[in-house]
Amino acid sequence: MATAPVHMPELVRATSARQVRLICGIILFSYVVSHFLNHALGNISVEAMEAGVYYHTLFWQFLPVAIMFYTAALTHMGLGIYALYQRRQFRWRTIEPLQLVLGLSIPALVMGHVIGVRLGQTLYGHQKLYPQELYLFFVAAPGRLWQMTILLLIAWVHGCIGIYFWLRLKPFFARAAPYLLAAAVLIPTLSLLGIYQGGRSVAADSDDGEWRTHNLTRRQVGTVAEGNMLDRIAGGLTAGYFGLLGLALAARGVRAWRERRGGMIALSYGNGKTVRVPKGLSVLEASLRHNVPHASVCGGRARCSTCRIRVIGDHGALPEPSQREAFVLTRVGTTDPSIRLACQLRPDSDLSFFQLFTPHTHAADGQASTPARIGQERYLVSLFVDMRGSTQLAEKRLPFDTVFIVNRFLGAVSQAVIENGGQPNQFVGDGMLALFGLSADPQSACRQALKAAAGIATHIDELNELLSHDLRQPIRFGIGIHGGEVIIGDIGYRDHIVFTALGDAVNVAARLQDMTKTLACEAIVSEEVRRTADLAEDALPQQEVAIRGRDEPMAVRVVANARELTGLVDRGERVAA
């Protein structure tokens, strides 16, 4: 089925300054990684560093790439200064302020190096490579070595923080985190060691007059007058940059002064809480300033809708939603004009509202409750299992006896799920939802769920044998298995919060489990799970079924005997291998 084209106005509305800054940051971080890896070649030899820098410059000085790189650098710097001006509230318990400070310090530290190398080449034709730069750091001006080391560490930490903020909500981040951490430690360590080893080699070679003759020529390092000119240019640009920072800070002060002159407004939260803030603050910023709990998963970046509020009374005088706010509200299907994003709405008159999402607050005893796991979208396989005939079972038994048998049933099911890498999630009466894929890829999750269904059948056989003296007929069950994208996170209120999955894939698995009654089978597996698990096309009989809530029929595989699934999965694994 063809994918609908993305219209340009929608694409513009979906793009924010933060996303532009992220894209620019990824480009710059790619350059930093390439440069660090080139430094690491110093652990081999200076000649290896020179060979590596040839390919490094061949790529990054290719005209389209160079234009992209310098555009990204200037844009990233400009948006960083704008973020300093725009940010009204710093939450010091996060690392965002640290990232901002580190990022703003990079241009001041790197200015001299960029001017000395790139502008020196453009204006005077200098050919400064590793021998010349290492000679400068280790022989001519050792003090600059510390400045360069600090620059490398700051740039790396700043980039890693940005990558962390970008990837932390991605489904694969939990699995990739150990490898990313190893790279984050190893790359700068090898880079600094490479600089040190290369510098030692150059310092030893520089005692040789012939080495100096070949590596410290006018064409390579320039004259004293040219060096002084480049230093003056670097100093002027650095002063100009600090002037821009000062201008941003001054603009913040002017804004605060104008807000105070413009008067204060009252924000009423609908629960008796009222705060007074200057005009121009967003509702979320007002909540943070006055320590009022306010839900906001994305931290006020307009990347979620959890900070939504419903305005009480007349909303006609409110500012029109920004493009970004309108885009987010449209995505969540909100057409009510009284519903706004608290992080984007900046009222200029008194406002009454209530929050649509209750934030997680501290427990009554003053101790912080367990932090809620925020929602993530990821591929999971849902397995629903239900005990058949529990109503008839309860009719002829004492309540405690019934509870005992149901618990033994759920225990046998849970054991099979855990043995095959799944997680028992919800218990509803005599049924259970199990999740697969929380720590496995989709293919492994599908295979685990199928093997778990076989394990459930085996464990229930054992349970029936154990309780044969007390059961008039064996315990029967029905299983539904389906996989797809779901939202996982903590759901509930205060002390009654549970981790679970929500989405169409979970609902379909429950519907399939219910269909096992009419199709007289032990399990029904969706075609999606069969295909992802690499089961043979003819392994199980196929059938088209109508799913409540879906317009189109769905292809499923009927499993008369769930115990056979283990052999089918093993056969599929051998064929795939």
C-alpha cells in the first residue's frame, strides 16, 4: 500500500527550532567523531595520522559537505544563543543547563584553532597538518595543549548529552546503551592518547634540524606577521561572540523589565491554586517557577501533549496557537479550541484552567514515590490466555477452593511465560496478559511467545494430572497471540500504578483468544507473528476472521494443539540458519 505523501505545510509545522538544532548537532557530532578517530591514529604513528587526515579533509572539504557543515555550525551556534535568551526557567536537577553552558563555551575555545588552520589556509595558503600542530602544542606553546584538551572534552560531553536526549526515548536505547557508553568512553580516551603519543614523537623529532627544515617552512606555518594577524582576527571574533552572549543576557533583562512594567496576570489552576506571573510566561513556565506540579514528559519541547490544559471560560482572547502547537494538537485529534498546550500558551490576561493529565507527585509521607516510567512506542508480542469453564468450576466448589485452582492455573501459565523470556503483565480474573519483546528483537519475541504457548499447554497437562482426583474434567484454555507497535508505560493512580502495554496489538490478541471458543482450538496466532517468527507457510492452517473494531478481515493461523508449536519454531530456526 502506497504511503501518503507528506505535505510541506505539515512538515513545517512538525519542525521546531529544537529539531533544527538537533539535526545541526548530529552533523557536527559526526565531524567530531571523525576528527577524534583521526587523532586516535597517533597511537600508531604520526604518519598514520597524516594518512587519515587526507581522507578526513577529502570528505569534509568537499564543497557540498563543507557548505552543509559550516551552515550547521553557524545555525547551531545561533540557536544556542537563542536558547539562552528564550529559556526562562532552568531546572538544575537535570543536565540540560550543563549541556547549554558547555555548548556556548565551545565557539570561544575553538575560534583560535579554526582561524589558525582554516583561515590561514584560505588567506595565506598555509599547509598546517599534524606535525605542525603537534609541534605548536608540545614544543612552541605547551599552554595551548591544555586548552585543546579542555575543548575536546567539552565538545565530546556536550555532544554525548545531546545524543542521550535524542535517543533515550527510542525503543532500542535500553539495548544499545551499554555499547554507546563504551564508545563514549573509548573514543575520547584513544583520541587523547593518540595526540599524546603523536606529540611525543614530534617533540623528539623536532630536535633534528633536518626535520625542522622540512616541517616548519613558511608555507607550512607562515610568518610571525601572518600569525599575529590570525591571532587578531581570532581575538576579534571571540570578542564578538562574547558580545552576542552579552546581548542575549541583556535582552533577557530587558524582557524581564518589560514584563514587570507590563503588569502581572493571575493563573488559576481550577483546584484553588492561583499564582501571579508576568505576562509572556508560558503556563508550564509559570508552574515550574512556582513549583506547581505539571505533567510534561518532553520537558516543554512541544514533542508530547501531556501538558495539555482545558481553559475555563472565554478562550477567544487567547493568543492563536503556534504552528508547532497546532501540529501537536492536530496529531492527538484535539479540535476543541479550549484545549491548549501549557508549554506553548503564553496568556496576556488572567486565565483559569485545569490540567488534563494529573502529574505524579510526592507520597503523603513526604518521600518521593517511585518515578513513573514514561510512555514508549515499541514492537511487542502480546499473549492472552484464558481459563475455560471457570464459572462451572466455581458453582460446585467452595470459594477458597476455586481461588486455589485458579491460582495454580495462573502459576503454571506464568512459569511457562517466564521460562521462554516473557513477562506476565496483567491478571484479570482467570486470564492473563503476557508481554514478549521488552528485551528482545521482534523475531525473537514472536518465537518466545509461540514456545510459551506450547509450554503453557505442557504445564496445564501436568496440572491436570496433579489435580485429577479433584477435577471432574480437565482444565482447558484458549490463547491469542499478536504482535505490533504498542505504547508501554506506567498506568494508574498513586499507589495503584502498574506497568502495561496499550494499543491495537494488545486488543487484537484478546480478540483472538476469545475466538478460540468458536473455532474449537487451543490457540490462534496472527499471520504477523507467524511471518516474523519465520514459521513455514504451510506450518499451520490459515483462516480469515473478522475482528471487532476492524473494517478488513484478518489472516490468522489456527493451532489445534499448542504443544506442536515448539517443534515448528525449532524447524523454522534451523531453516533460517
